[in-house]
Amino acid sequence: MEIDNLKSTWQEISIPQKNKEELNLMLKKNSHPVLTSIKKQITIELLGFTAFLFCYFTMFDGETKPIAINLTIMGAILLQLFYGYKGYLMQSKFKSNTNLNDNLQSFTKQLQSYRLQVLLARITFAIGFITFFTYHINFSAIKWLVLAFIIVIFGVQLWLLHRIWSKRISRLELVLEEFKSSVI
């Protein structure tokens, strides 16, 4: 009896009609709004970090700092760019096989791991940034306050980053719960 109701309900669902051009546009990677925003963010970060790396050596006295400090800031920046690109690849390569539920569960676990990796990369960047700019500085009371303010700014960024990724993951988990409840 329930199967007959399910079949009739399935038959009554209207299928939205799309022409071939609309379907091709939907399949293109460049048209997806999430991927477009990720690409825009990566491009802005790449341009900004590249500009910083070209001028930090002379403008911010990189030549007077030890090589380890210079490598720290460069490594922290490259790590940020790497994880931005990794996030783009992870989002763009998601494809579902025959079982969407299993694929979404796996993707949710990947996103949870990626969230931790992104947060650690941002912490590494903050440490590299602070280490570079505070190396060989005599701190006065005002400089300590400025440093505390910068640390608070990085803390807020970390909190916002965690919140953004947590919302994305919770949305996927809600979809998974809806799948489970509709199957039962």
C-alpha cells in the first residue's frame, strides 16, 4: 500500500524543463557560485600575498632579519595559498556515484578534516606574521597594546573561519539527516 502511494507521488512530481544550453551552463565549473567565490578569494589572496612577498624584503626590513624568520613568513603565506587551492579542488571534484548519502557522509568528513587544517594553517600564518614583524623590536607599553590588538584580530578571524566552515558542515549534516528520515 505504501509503495503504491510512493509510486503515485513520484509520478505526480513535475520535472522542470531545461534546454541544452542551460544544462551545459549548470555543468560548467565556472558557473557554480561557491566555486566562483572561492576562485575570487584565491585570486585576491594570491595577488595580495605576492605583492607583500615582492616588497617585504625592502619595505619591512626583511634583509635585516635572519633567514629562518624570512622562511617562516614565506612558508606561512604559501601554506595559506595551498589550503585555499586545496579547498577549491575539494569542492570542484565532488561528484556523486550511485549512493549520494554515502558520498555526502564522506564529503562531510573531508570538510571536517579540512576545517581543522585551514584553522591550523591560519594559526601558522598568524605566528609567522607576528614573528616576522616583532623580531628584534624593543617593546614599549603601546607596542604591547598594538600586539595584543593584532592577536585579538587574528583570534576573531579564526573564530569567523571556524564558524563559516561549521555552518557549511552543519548544512550538509542537515541534508544527511533529511535523507535518513525520508528513507525510514
